[in-house]
Amino acid sequence: MQVMVNKKAMEGYGRNAIESEVNYASPYRIIQMLMEGALARVATAKGCIARNEIAEKGHQISWCIRIIDGLKTSLDAEKGGEIAENLDSLYDYITRRLLEANVSNDVAILDEVTKLLEEIKAGWDGIPPEFH
């Protein structure tokens, strides 16, 4: 039981640390955090499939879809033009693939999603500081 209490305490600490960081983060950093969160949820979902934890896998994929939806709603088509349109389409594709992975328990689909998110994140991380 002690292990469970410590785990719950750590989860609470992690939540509080993230909330604190979000309160002081720039919009640029918030997008980075969303991408990091999406990647973490996909990785956790893969582990859930390996352990046959189907309900938790569904929870992790649903959480990732909500994050992707947040990224999608942050797009500004007026300022972002073609890049924003392409990201919008890519986020739609990622969401469809996540839904497929949830139904089929296909780790290969989650690997594909991971690669796509990593590419998007690498592009975001490559934005020069003066444009943050």
C-alpha cells in the first residue's frame, strides 16, 4: 500500500509541476508541452498494448486525441497560411490513425503516429528564439 500512496503523491506532484509551468509558459512553450504530452501518451499506450491493459490503452489514446485537438485549435490559418492548413490535415490524419490503433491494438500505427509527432515537434523546436 505504501508504494501506491507514493505513486499517487508523485502523480499529484507531477500534475502540480505541470500546472505551474503552464501558468508561466510562453505560447511557444505550451505547444512544446502539448507535443511532449502527446508523445508520452502514445508511448504509454504502446506499453499498455504490450501488457494487455486495454482500458488504460484506450484512456491514453483518448488523452492523446484531446491533446491533438488542442494543437489543432491553436492553429491560426490567417497567420499560418499553407503551413497551418497542412498541419490541420496532418492532425486530422493522426487522429484517424489513433482511432484505428485503439480499435486494432496495432503498435505499428502508434509507431507511425510517434514519427509524425516527432517530425512536427522537431520543426517547432527548430524555430529560432526571436520568433517565440
